[in-house]
Amino acid sequence: MQHSLSLLHLHIPLHPHIPLHPHIPLHPHPLHIPLHIPLHIHPLHLPLHPTTTSLLPFNSSPKLMKINCQNRDFTKDNTSRDAVIIVDHGSRRQQSNLMLNQFVHMFKNKTAYDIVEPAHMELAQPSIADAFESCVQQGAQRIIVTPFFLLPGRHWSQDIPSLSAEAAKDHPGVSYIVTAPLGLHHLLVDVMDDRINHCLKHVAGDVDECSVCAGTGKCRLY
């Protein structure tokens, strides 16, 4: 018996000798639409696009799933419209505050989030409330407040949750979450090792100062 997979109201025949993956739901009343572009379904993966070989694991949680068929895009939004607020402590040193803006730009370009805003817990603007308001104005339905802090302390356990709750009062229809700080993530080992190696190379005269130390004169032997 030949199985079929209903995805976004498309009835896609599967190969009769490939067992149906247990996590693929079948639509009870699929709409039969002829596909003029060959679409090959691996039992554990689903392609993002009928003309690409990029595969999407079923255990991932994509924000958008697109299938292009006959020059038309069928887009399914699997989650509510999310926004990210990246919160640091805030500084009286403007250059430090501007570095958060640069990181936000990097994060937005590397991830799938369309709405990413910076916020400072104190001492500088924009505040968490400002960033919350900006996210809502851009259409956010769920806001992810993520602390740009290394370890969990009072700012993470008390201050940021309190400021986030206060900001959310003006937007009762919008949900939010405060995520964990960076913590003991294994990738931070690579980041620290990279910083150490670069500074040692600079001291040896092999490379220029990094963007963090540039112009400070701090990266030297004492």
C-alpha cells in the first residue's frame, strides 16, 4: 500500500517501500495538488525547498517552513511571532553600550529572528521597557528576554525578571520569558581560548589589537 504525506494541504505520494516516519501526521482529508517539481522525501528529513538538497531534521523547531511549488510560496508559521531582547547591565561608558548594539546586529544577521532589540538593565537607554514597547510595535506576540550576562546572579534572578514583568503590564496580550544567562556553555571555552590566543599574538607583534582592545592600550605585558 502506498502512503502519502499531507503537508500544507499538499498530497505528496511517498515511496511504497519507505516506512512512514511515526512523527509525520497524515491529514485526514488532503487536497490533491499535482506537483510538477520532483519532491523526494527522506524518511527522517523533509526538504525546505523542492529544488534544494538542504534537509530539515524533524527534531528541529523551525520558525518558518516554506515549500515552493509552481513558483508559489506556501509558508507555515510554526510559532507565534517572536522577538528577542538582549539585555546587558548598562554602562556610563557610551562605547560599551554601543557594543551591545553591534552584538544585536550580529545576532539578528545570524539567526532567524526578525525582531531583535538591545536593552540595558540600568544606567543607559534603551531600557527593558523601551525595548519591550519597540518589539510590540513591530508586531511581536511573544518576547524572549535574554540576559547578556555570564553567570546567574541577583540581576538574573531578581532585577531583570522584575523589570520585564513591569514592562509587560502595558501589553497584556503579549507573553514573555526570561531565559538563562550564558552560563557554563561549552562554546564559551572556544571564545575565551580565541581571546587569549589573539592577545598573546598581539603582544608578540603578530596581529593588531582586537576590536575590544583597539585604542585602549590595555593589551600588553606589564
